[in-house]
Amino acid sequence: MRKIRVLVCEDSFVFRQLLVRNLEKDPMIEVVAVAGDPFEARDQILKLHPDVMTLDIELPRMNGLDFLRKLMPQYPMPVVVISSLSDKVFDAMHAGAVDFVAKPLMTDKEKLSILLERDLPTKIKIASTASISNLKKMIHTAEQKLEQEASQYGEGRVVAIGASTGGTEAIAKLLHGFGPDVPPIVMVQHMPAGFTEMFAERLEGECRIHVREAKNGDKLEQGLALLAPGGDKQMRVVKTSDGYQVELKAGERVNGHCPSVDVLFHSVAQAVGDKAVGIILTGMGGDGARGMLDMRDHGALTIGQDESTCVVYGMPKVANDIGAVMHQEKLENIAYKTYALLKSKHN
């Protein structure tokens, strides 16, 4: 099998050597070049045409974000950003990066080991499968802003969303299509701890609905989207005497993830049943597929992002293949379809 050819762009010599040494331990990865700044990276890209680039945000001569903005329109390629805790990663996703990994302190041996041995090699392999044409579409897709009468939906509606690779942009574009009338939303986006709070705050400032990182016991409310926090807790929806709330409990990884889309979707199936709408967006693997099938079996309506707009058509494909998806839609149509299904279900 042909190895994935990787360019490492990182200004720190010590960290760069650490990345190269560990990546080359993986039999599926070959580091074909290194670069200390964007200008060196540009030359290596034109010369060697790597399959994937890892890119630090903080670089000399030009920062990684500006480089990405210049690179993607002219030479689109899969990029995995390596970043310390900063909301700049979401600018990078908007500029066309496939995914990101958290950059730990060199003194944090445990997190450094996880990055080098598990997270970064995995993200590179996923990035190598990303649809470049869809990355370009994601940057330029127009938003649809819709609004309906909240009373048309009836009581007790809940929208559950799951996403992974490419999901930060997909979720942003989807939520931009909703108005404050939308029923309560619960979401899982595979993302490291700390970044979920930043992502929620960013969405809160951009969208017409309220968005925040979920806390244990938060009540589900109209016009509010709750994002599961990254880390070691699974998020579930539970029924209460006057509606629904989220429950966050420490738990094992499910399908390799904590939080897991499957865990959320299974809980929505049990608590909300036929009043729910499930949406599965771009991402690698099968997390969320079984949970969505459970939702459908309990009468919920389900939507899967179609292949033509996915950065990675993994999670929606698995869900569709097992019969969990009732409607496949382009990303730009999902908000409209959600409103239509909510209205039709009530009527």
C-alpha cells in the first residue's frame, strides 16, 4: 500500500524533529519534507506535491493562518493544524484546513505521547481521504437563513446533531440557517477539551441562536444549542417533569470518542422518541450511525449530509448504509429540511 506523503511545517527544530521521528514510526506515513516557515513549505509543496501537510499556526515570516488563506485557493490540499489552545484553529478550519490537534506543552509527557502516537497519525490518515473539492465548496458555500413560526412545531421537539472531521464548518453553516424559533439543539463535535468552549463562544457571536458549551443539568430551551464539552464526559438527554435536560457523566470512550455521537443519539431516542430530529454530518468512522438508527426506530426523523458536500463521507455513509438515514441532503439544504420535517411531523 502506498504511504501517505506528509510535509511537516513547524518552526521549532526540537518539536519538528519529534514530529518527524514519531510519524515515521507509522508504517502508513512517510515524511517527505519539513519546513520552518510558510515560504519553505510553499517551495516543498510545489516540488514534492505531498498528500497532507501538518501546519503550526505560529510561524515566522508569515503566520500559518495567513499562509492557509493564500494556499487553499491556489493549491488546495489536506491540512492538519497543530495549535495550542486558541480560537485561531476555527479561522483555520474556515480557511480550509481539514482538522486540528491540540499542541501540548513539551513538559506534559502524557499529552505529548497521545498527540504523537495516536491523535496526529490518526488525523493525518483521515485528512488523506478528505474531498478537496468539498473543502473548497465549504469555504464558499452560501448560508440560508430561515425562520418559521415556533408554534408550528408543537411541544417537546429536540434536534440532535453529530459531526467529526470537517464538522466545525458544517455545524457553523447549519446553525447559521436557524432562527431563534428553532427547537432545542444538542450537539456532539469530536474535539479536544477546551476547544469546545471556544467553539461554542464563537458560534454564539455569529449565529442568531444562543450557543454554549453544555454543563450538567442544563435545561433544553428553544433557540439554544448545547455543545457537548470535549474531555472525559459523555453527554445524554434525559426527560424531566417540565421538559428535558442534559446529563454529563464521566465515561469510557465509545467508538473511540468521548463525547460520542452514539451515546447522545441513543439517549435522545429513549428520552424524546418520535419528537426528535437527528442530523449526522461529515466525519470519519461510524460514530452516531447506531444511535441514529435507534432514533429512527423510535419514530424520529433523520437527516444525513450527502457525499457531495462532506469533507469526509464516513459517518453519514455508515448511517445511510445501515438504514438510519431517512433523508440525504446537501449541507446548505439541511436547515430548510429540518424546518420542513418539524412542521410536517407536527401536522
